Amino acid sequence: MNRQRVFLVTGLLITLVLAGFVSTFASSSPDGLEKVAEDQGFAGTARKHPLAGSPVEGYAVAGVDDEHLSGALAGVIGVGATLALGGGLFLVLRRRP
């Protein structure tokens, strides 16, 4: 395997470990935007996103009861979807000789 492929595979594995394992230790407290919205009194004006009923809504996989496993799976699915979309766009938009 060449060095570039080793680098890419190592990066993918690190990304999957971060998304699937380390993300389960993330704080459940509101993020900065939510905190400011609560402090300033406009949190109640939030509307549902058009994709609100998606299978990974709220950083959790629907139908998985274990909170940690659900969050880990959502992270791995998100990484996979991002890589698939980014890789697909790269293949479509790259310059061809």
C-alpha cells in the first residue's frame, strides 16, 4: 500500500473512532447557540427543520434504545454520509485530463 492510501485509511479510522466512541462522552448541555437563545429569551421561536423526522434526528438513531450506542451510530452514519457526499462531489467535479 502506498503512503497516500495508508494516510487516508488511518485518517478514516481515526475519524470513525472519534465519531463512534469519543462522541459518546460529549456534554448533553446546550451548545453555545442554544444557550444564548435561552438567555436572550428567543429559544421558543425555533421552528422544526424540514428534515426533523430523519432517522438520526437529535444525534441519535431512531429505534436504538441504548443512548450511547444510538449516539455512536449516529456519528458513524454522519461521517459516512459526509464522506460519501464529499467523495462523490470530488469525483464529479475533478478535472479530467
